[in-house]
Amino acid sequence: MSSRWCLPRIVAHRCGGALAPENTLAGLRVAAALGCGGVEFDVQASADGRAVVIHDERLDRTTDRVGPVVGLTAAELAICDAGIRHHPAFAGEHVPRLAEVAALCRSLGLVANVELKCNDDEGEAMARLVAPQVAECWRGAKVPPLISSFSEAALACAALVAADLPRALLVEAVPADWRGRLSRLGCIALHCHVDALEEALVRDVHGAGFRIAAYTVNDPAHAARWFALGVDALFSDRPELLLAHNPAASGGPP
Ligand code: G3P
Ligand code: CA
């Protein structure tokens, strides 16, 4: 299996899981305070081509503004409130630039899974713009971030423009030809929806030399079962629950 695998077993989903506003610096601080060793978050491009951390194409669900993310510059996004809709205690949290998130991950010792969030038809352009920024943000880091995407076009482009960064293919259902896709894209891991996990799949993915992770698992007993079957990492909105029941899974990769 690839020695480039970098994620710990329990990874806080969208920075800090459910205890903090998603995809914010506050989320990273919460993840670190909980004892998480790794975080996952979503990256898109702003109007001025800067990598920014937010899940939806639009600002409406998670911020105090409406409209497409790509309609605002990084400076304009920096004054959108991405905390208050989660809880007033988080008012003032902004939509962060990737550079801010990377710097805080590095100072807190959090391993990062950077998801390139895009449709496949915009995947190549997104990766061409954003993947070099990911590489630059973690330049010289002891542990590089893992890039993942549902867009195979984005992963193929990332392989060209940020070749040194490890990659994972994200899927909801697992395609029959997952081996060929991972090999063709030079990925080291398959990340699937937890409903698509099967014991035989874990065995086959490992047998083929890849890692396997799944999203999103919030029940500790459910997580323990998958860890016992060898799943390499689980993304969770309740990392504090999983950590309490699987304390050995907090640190770095095996
Ligand atoms: O990377 C796993 C997971 O984050 C993918 O789904 O919609 O939460 O980005 P989503
Ligand atoms: Ca994600």
C-alpha cells in the first residue's frame, strides 16, 4: 500500500464537524482541541482566482450573504459571516482563503484532506487554478495534504500541475471499474460514501495496493466496526464521539 497515505483514522469533516461552523478557522481550532489529527475541507475559486474554503456553490446556506461564491473576490468573501448561521457565538467567522486554512493546519499539526469541489465539466479549470495553490500553501511541509475530488477531470489535471501531492478519488457509489480509475488517475486511495462500504471492498482495495476511506460516519459503534475491518479513515461530523470510543485512532497514519 502507498507510503504516501497521510490521514489519521478519524478525520473531522468540513474542518471541525458539527461543533463548529463548517469550513472555518474556528472549525480547525475545535478539531485540534478535540484531539483530531486530521481535517477535511472543501475548496473552490473566488472571482479573483484565489482558493477559498467553502462547500456550496452558493453562499446562501452557510453565510449571511446570498449568491454564487465565484461572484465575489477573496477579499469580499473575507467579510462574509460564515459563523453566525451555525451559532451566534461564532459570529464574525469569515469564509477563509486556503492560505489561512493551510497556515492554521500547519501550526496546529492537523493533516489536511483538500477536496476540490467542482462539477466534472469545470474540474480541469478548477484544478489548474487551485492545485498549484495547494502545493504552494504546504511547500516544505513534512506531511503534504491529500487532494481528493469527485471530478476525475480535476484529479487528472492535479496530477499534472501538482504532481507531488497524493490524490484520492471520491465517489458516492463505487464504480465496478474502480481499480482502473484509481490507476489511470494515479490515485492512492478511494473515498466512498459509507453506505457503499463492504467488507469485500475493503479487502479488494487493500489487495490492489490502495487505501480506503469513507464519509460520513457519526456513530462510534459503526466506526469501530469499520476500523476493525481495516478501513483506513472515516470522515465524521462527530469526531469527538468517535475519538472517545477509538482513542488510538486520533494520531497520524499507521
Ligand atoms: O470528502 C468526503 C465528503 O466531504 C464528501 O462529501 O458533500 O461533504 O463534501 P461533502
Ligand atoms: Ca467535502
